[in-house]
Amino acid sequence: MEANHEEKRNAALKRALLILSCVFLSIGACGGPLIMRLYFIHGGKRVWLSSWLETGGWPIIFIPIALAYYHRRTTEGPSTKLFFMKLPLFIASAVIGLLTGLDDYLYAYGVARLPVSTAALITAAHLVFTALFAFLLVKQKFTSYSINCVFLLTIGAAVLGLNTSADRPKGESDKQYIAGFMMTLSSAALYGFVLPLVELTYKKAKQTITYALVLEIQLVMCLFATIFCTVGMLINNDFKVIPREARNFELGERRYYVVLVFSAIVWQGFFLGAIGIIFCASSLLSGIVIAVLLPVTEILAVIFYHEKFQAEKGVALALSLWGFVSYFYGERKYSKQKESEMKNE
């Protein structure tokens, strides 16, 4: 009886953590690109700096790690460990972190060169690559509902990319536009590989994966991604240019630094949410939530940056919501079927 009660309690905690992770991911996936766009719209030009900000807020993760440590210390005493991570998991997390750093640069380059609407191409490709690598790396099982969801979200995101020429930045050459396009697609493919790779790391780790350990993994990943981007900034002399760029920023020098700080904080929400969803569910669901949030980002761009709301954006929003509902209806149906089978047994 006690075991059953404990199992229900753990399931409830996991559902709560999943909801919290979805909230974090929503804030990061919608707010991150908008703040990055704000930086480039008003005079920012440093791609390496923008990529650095995507993971540069990694010290924030020390806060939940410290809180979890003090909570454990009250029950376990002075012998409580601050960190659980072992060397093999540390090395795996560091490698994924370097890949994430490369992906940060590719994504920032694309945002600097392409309009927000073209971000649809990122998500369209990203979800397909996530589904493909999830099948290859972690043997993700697909139902008719999850396949339908991936299809609808991919079509919805692709629809957003149909009218990108209308939002194309003025004075940008064909060469720059094509370079941004290729970087964006490369970013989509790489991050579509990274998400299932994180899930595979969880499965192959020779130690129990708890959320406290997940936070440690995220800390190491963001640290090494930031180191990768720091090297790029040093080579590109970004640190020397920051004061001058701040003085010339259209919104003012003080607001320039506010934009940088908020960008780093908001992007941490994206990464914490993504790994939290992978821990509670799967890398596929993490990719699906990111895809669903794309039309929301587009609508926010219309509200804050007065971009045009073409019919394509309305269609994409409807398809994305349809796909999202389809996925969760299928998951709910599957869980009820599983419960029924367990009762019969």
C-alpha cells in the first residue's frame, strides 16, 4: 500500500515538474528570439556575443542546485554530497555542451541575417531531425497521433516560411541571405541531434538520473557551450567592441546592457525547460513543444515589432494547435489503455 502511495506521489511530482518545464521552455522559446531580434534591430551586430548570451547565464543554475543541496542536508546531515555527477557523465555533458555552443553560433548567425518569419524553417527542419534522431538514437516509438502531430507542426512551420521575402531586411545581399539560410538549417539539424543525444545520455548513464543530476548536466553543458563561444568572442574581438556598441545602441547605453542581461536569463529558461521535458517525457515531446511555440513567437513579433500578420501565420497557428492537441490526446489514450491492461493483469 505504501509503495503504491509513493508511486502515485512520484508520478504527481513528475507531472508538476513537466508543467513547470513547459512554462520555462515557453518563456525561453518565445522570449529568447524576440530579445535577440531586439538586439539586432537596434544596432547590435556581434553574432558571437549573441551566441554567448544563449548559455552565458549558466551560473543561474547554481541557485536550484544549492536549494536542493540544503534541502537534502537537513535530512541527510553534513555528509550530503553537493554534486552527484561522475566523470563519464561529465565528459558526455561537456561534449554535448560544445555541440550546443556551435549550434548557438549557427542560430545567432541565422537570426542576424534572416527575418523572424524565416525562423519557421528552423523549427520545420528541427522537428523532423528531432524525430529522426530520436528514432535512431533512443528507439522512440511513434503512434499514429505522434506522427500526425509531427506532420502538422512541420507543415505549419513551413507555411510560415512561404512569405519570407516580404520581411526580408533592406540592403541585404543575396549572398548574406543564402548564408543565413544555410546556417539556420544547419542549426536546426544540429539541435535536432542534440535533444535525442541528451536523452541517450540519460539512458546510458551508469548512475540514477534524478532532477538534481539533470541540473548538473545542464550546468556542465551550458558551461562548455559558453567556453566555446567565449573563444569565438576573443578571436573576433567582441569584448573590446562591446563598450563602443553600447554607446551607439539606438535604445541607449543602459538599455543595451539590460537587453544583454535579460537575454542571458531568458535563454536559460529555454534550456532548463528543454532538458526538464526530456527528463519527464522524451526528446520528441521537447521538440514538439518548441514547434508549438513558434506561431506564438510570430504573434508576439506582430504585437511588439509591428510585423505583418499574414494569413500564413493564422494557418500555422491553427495547424500547430491541432498537432499539439493530437499528440496529447494520443498520449492520454495510450496511458488509459496501459492502466486498463495493468488492472486486468
